[in-house]
Amino acid sequence: MPHSLLTNSPLASAIAAARSAGKLIRSQFGRPLDVAEMLAHDIKLDLDVQSQQLITDALLTDFPTHAIYGEEGLAGNQASDWQWIVDPIDGTVNFFYSIPHFCISIALRHKGIIQVGVIYDPMRDELWEIERGGKPKLNGQPIQVSQRKTLSDGIVSVGMSKSPDVAIQATVLLEKYVRRARKCRLMGSAALDLAYVACGRLDAYIEQSVSLWDVAAGQLLVEAAGGKFESTPRADNPDKISIRAWNGTMDISVE
């Protein structure tokens, strides 16, 4: 990253913002929540907005000329070459149902290239961090992807989209992986799935339709940890992508 263009440390700012948002979210876990919108396959909480606002305020205080691109909207200078990509609660449905598996995801990209990634699980107090050119870490310790080589030895997470048509595609894919992998999982948080691939807990994560804020930080983590990340824009929805992330040594094709 061209650090000479920045006064503050983007990684340190992202970590601080993620921890602050995590403290807020953790304090509300298991409590009655204000629901902004209850959809057929999703839930929008007022807490999502509060978390993103907290992150936005922190990042724009440190970098007032930057842009914010988040699940809960835009902020800052949208003409900037520096763009923060924020998912204030990845795994909102898990959170709503008091399932302690969700996270905050923050990434920074410069002219389209991801430079910094932070994923924070406030319930386990686990923080993954990566800066382009550096070593990926979990709570300060270096991490790497798993070294398993065969799909029959692997654990694969398959994400399920809210869209009925895409969900059917994912179900077909899941059935194939169930037959070939040691185990399959549906975890409910794309960012945490990618963090788990980066540190070797999962061998692969497959999702037919996700948003950039779900995967931006995780992509850099997985690649820096020695894994592979592939994304394909969806023809039916320009705001969504299909992704495959894996340890890089395992053949995950099932066609």
C-alpha cells in the first residue's frame, strides 16, 4: 500500500473500529432487539445501522477524505480512490436468534485493490487481520490455510442465498459436496467462513451469491494465508458475485 499517502495506520484504525463495533454488538446479544425490517429470508436490525455508523465515524475521523461502502449505505467522499468496505454485522440472522456466530468485516481498497482486511468475532474475541504484503494473523499469531489435499478429507462450507433460484443452485451444489467431502457446513456468516479457511478450520467455502462487503476482507486473508480465491460476477444481479475460496492444494471441483 502507498503508505506515504496516508498519515494514520489503516490497519490500526480498522482494528479499533471493529473492536468498538464488536463491544456494542456483544452488549446487545441475547437482548430484545429493534427490528427495522423482517423479510422472508433475512432480518434488518437497527443495530446494523448503529454498528455501521460507529465504524463510519471512526474511520472518517482518521481518514476524512475516504469513501465508505457498506451494507447499510454510503458515506464520505465517493470520488475517493480509497474506499472502506464494511459489513457491520455479518450473520445478522444468527445474532437475532442468539446464535453466537457472527462478525464485523472491514476492508480497505485503493483503486480497486484490497489493501487491508479485518474480521472480528466479538463473541469469541477472535480478530483476524491482514495488510497487503504482510502476514495474516489471528489474535496476533500467524495463520495459514490447511494442508489437506483431498476433498474426502476436507470440511466445506456452502453458503445458501436468500434468492429462491440461487438457493436451488446452492442446494444442488451442496448435495454434490455432501457426497464427496468429509463434512459440509452451513454456518451463516460468509466473512467468518473465509476467516476459517484462512486459518485452516475449513478447507473451502463456496457461495453462489454474495455481496462485496461479505468477502472483501476475507479474500485478502485467504490469499495471504496461502489459499485461493475466485469470484465471478453474476449475470442476473450486478451487485452479487459467486465465489470459491479454498486452501489451494485441494481439488474442490465436483462437476
